[in-house]
Amino acid sequence: MSRVVGFKKIKFYTNENIGSGELDLPEQQMHTTSYWLSIAAATMQGLPFGGDDRRDGVVGLAFAMKNVAQLLLMCDGHDIGLSVDGGSLDRSTRTGGISSFPEALAAEPNVFIYDNYPGGIGFSRPLFEMHDVLLQRTQELIQGCPCQSGCPSCVGPEGNTGPQAKQVASLILKSLVSGASV
């Protein structure tokens, strides 16, 4: 399910933001297929960061995973979508294709990389089959990026994900790849 909550006016060629506004449109449903990753509550609770930093780390991890998935699947960025939610948390808001959870993570966050077409176009199964490669390459991407706390090449711009997103995403990936808690 997705809901448009606003828009931006972007200048051609420079991508300069020249305005924005709010919209109130009904939610849209699309039946499709998805690769799904749940991060264990024990892993999240073992992180030496607060709830906001944990959330930012999961959102940054999801951003990086989608970028790596595009390369592995050799698809366009618009062919797959991304959604992040906070497991059984009651409140969630959807902004920019990512559902974010405003409270401290008490449950298992979930990352969904889905086929962005009704019924799916066949990307979910190969992504599931490449699960280990996806996590390994995502870890390599984040650790190999020379930025300090996030950039569009790894976990997303710091302004979108927070100053600790890169460090938190790295710790989560370390746990997922090794199979041990942080």
C-alpha cells in the first residue's frame, strides 16, 4: 500500500528543488511480490544506540540494499520499490517510499524490496536466492564508502538518515552476515 503525501517541484537539468506542497490522496494498493528481510529483535536491542539511531540505521541499510539489488538484478531503480516497517509497531508513517517508525524499535523491523509492478515481474525470487550475496555486497558497499556518516552512494544522505545511520547499518549487517548478535 502506498500513499502520496506531497510533491516537490524539481528544475530540469540541475535537479534544484524549487518548491513543494502537500497532497491528500487516497491510499493505493498493489498486489505484487517481495523479498523480505526481518531483523531479529535481539539484534536491534543489542545495538549500542537509541531508538532514533536504530531506525535511521535500518532505513540506511534498506537504502543500500535496494541499490545493491538493482545491480544484482540488472534492473532500473523504478522496477523495484522499497518499504521499511517496524514489525508489530502500531504507528507508522509513509514518506518517500519508506515507512518509518517513530518510536524506539521494540519489535523486528522488516525490509521489503518489491517488484514495482502489479503481479510482480520476477525479481523477488532471484533476490531471495541471492540473499547471502545481497547482504555481503551491501556490507562491502557501506564499509568501502569513504564518507563519514552517510551519502547517496551508501546509506543515503545524512540529512535523510541521521548521523549514525552508517555505523548502525554496518553493525546490523555484521550481525546478519555472521549470524551472531551484535
